[in-house]
Amino acid sequence: MRMLGRVFVMFWFIAGGVGHFMLTDMFTSIVPPYIPFPREMVWFTGVLEIAGALALLYKPLRHIAGLCLIALTICVTPVHIQMLIEADTYAALGPVALWARLLFQPVLMWIIWVSTRRRA
């Protein structure tokens, strides 16, 4: 189960990270207005997502990579909150998708934790 969790996390973050570069304008449009340099921040977080996912492949880095991916997930949560605040702007996604994105964050963090923590 731990390996399945890691595979899921790797897929999730590699796909998301690649998306930051393929859909930069879309990702930039959802960066909250108080974040400086939104385009550069999208690229930076894309690099972090891909690097964190790839670091899971190297066992000595796995635990720290997991902690870093949890921290990254926490850091991007304001984007999901901002999208809910501006739900009218994202009407095409619908309220269910907006809430699901936000509510999935703790589930994702739990999957990362369980699949990357050191064994006792």
C-alpha cells in the first residue's frame, strides 16, 4: 500500500508540475493577488512539484521529500481558498469541484505522510 501511495503521489505531482509549464497562463490566473511574481511562482512551484516527486524514487531522500511535498501542499492551499472566494470566476468548474479540490488537500497530505514516513 505504501508503494501504491508513493506511485499516486509521484503521478499527482509530476502531472501537476508539468501542467505548470504547459498551462502557465491558466495556473497564473488562479494565483491569489497578494502573491508577488505570479508567473515565476507558477514555474517555481512546478519545479518543486517535479523535483519532490522524483526525490521519492531515492530512498534516502524519500522521507524528507514527503515532508517537503506536504509543506508545498499547505503552501498552495490558499489558491484553493481564493478560488472558492471568487467562485463566480470559476463557474465552469462548479462549486462541487472547487470544494472537492480544497477538501482533498488533507487527504493528499495523509497519503504523502503514510507512504513516505520512516518505518518504526
